[in-house]
Amino acid sequence: MPIDRKDWYKSRMSTPDPRNDRDYVLGTHDAEVERLGFQHSIWREEVLRAWMEAGIGLGSRVVDIGAGPGFASLDLAELVGPTGSVLATERSGRFLKLLTAEARRRGLPTIETCEIDLMHDAIPLQGVHGSPIDGARRGSTGFDAAWCRWVACFVSDPALLVKRISAALRPGGAAIFHEYVEYGSYQLLPPRHEAKEFIEAVSESWRAGGGEPNIARVLPKMLVDAGFELKSLRPIARAARTTDPLWNWPAGFMRINVPRMVELGVRSEAWGRSVLGALDEAERDPASIFITPTVLEIIAIKRPTLPIQR
């Protein structure tokens, strides 16, 4: 059934609450939470496939890196069951409050949250709130798996992030990443120069903020250097027509980010109207196709520490 795009975008065009916008470029307001929820639903099938490939199942102890509002954490808690545990690490307190409330509503007591910035803090191996999943259940040997999606591309020191993840995993534990390897594949067909200019502006501002959109090009090397063995690598590229739900992922990002870039003074109002006008025209053309940025799925296994030779 085709999605009513007017209803879909209505909430996304609301004015962000400036009190919550300090955490992320796109903010932590309700419209962004909704966008992240839709994003997770669109990628959920690929995510579940990666988790199963990495061996996550009943009883697994998993850390969710940069959990956001916790959509992945909730799915992980369902997957690992009552004998497993999930630690959601996130630097936005608002996001974690939303996750805690939803976990309580769903009756998922095995999710624990930890408000930390991984550029400054290590991932705790022990529980930090005295919850039922701390200490004895998780143990001090580390987690069985770490899930990290679109985090390494934003942090100022991705090699440090990899080291933090390595330190939190037990020997033999799995690190699972979904990160962009070719952000430039994000494009609108037939080509429209306004869309190309938007994508270039996103990459420009991304790098100006200290991130790297194509971080997956160097992430495998970082993992090997940090003591991991690469188990599997899989590129994921997708295409959507205007009637596909997937269309609303790249298009919705444009509709949120263009006004945000204008608000921040990165681009002019005239530029914003031009880009959104081109998107409106594309949506009326049944031949239009959105190609998503290419993601590289990486599953890496922490190698056992070799005993010291005496």
C-alpha cells in the first residue's frame, strides 16, 4: 500500500526543540526519534541477518554502541531472551530516557542503559545502576558481542572507538558494524543537480564536524590492528522507487536535513527551497529512483590474548 507522503513528512517538518539539539546535528527532538525509528524498521531485516551471522542468540550478552533511542536495543533484548543482557551506551540522556520507558512498557528488564561519551569514557563491564543484569550475569570477562551502526563515521577518533569495543568484548566475542563505505552512491535518478549539491553539502559538513562518511574504507584495518580477525564483509546497496517505503529513508533525510542546514547557516534559504523543490518534482515522476549510500557490513572476532612467554 503506498505511503501518504504528506502525512509522513508532516511531523518531520516541525520546529526542533533547541533544548534537545545540543546532542546531535539533527537533534534529539520527537521528529528525529520518529525518523530513527523508521530508519531502523527499514534496515531491520539486514540487521537481524547480521546478528544471527555473528552468533547472537539466547543468553548472549550484547553492548549496543551509540544506541540512540534504543530501537536496536529493544530487538536485541527480544533476541537474547531473559537469560541474556543488553547494555545500551549513548551520550544523549533524552534518548536513554525514551529507551528506558519503552523497555519498561514492553517488560524487558534485561536492558540496562549507560550515558557515556565513548571518546572520553570506557565501556563498563559491570552494571552501573545495580540492575539485575549487572555483575554476576554479565561477568567481568566481557560481552559476547558489540553492535555498532553509523557511529564510527561520526566520532573524532574511530580507532579509539574500536579499542573501546575490543576492551569490552571477551576473547572470541564478535564486533558487528554497519558503516558507510561509499556515501557518494547516495543519489537521485534521473540525476538532479540539486540532490547532488545536497549530498556534497552533507559530506562537507560531516567532515567539518570531525567525522568521516566513508569510514568503512579504513575500519577493517583498524579492527585487525586492534586484535580482531575479520570473519565476514558484505556491501549493502539498495534502490527505491517513489512508491517503496524505502524511498522515505533518503528522501526523509533530505526533508529534515535541508531545513536544519539552513537554520545553522550552512546553506541559504534559496538553496533549501531549490533542493526541496527538486525532491517534490522527483516524487511526482514515476521513473524516479533513490540509490542509498553503500553500507559495509563487518563482522570481526576478537582474537584470544596469547599467553606471555617466559
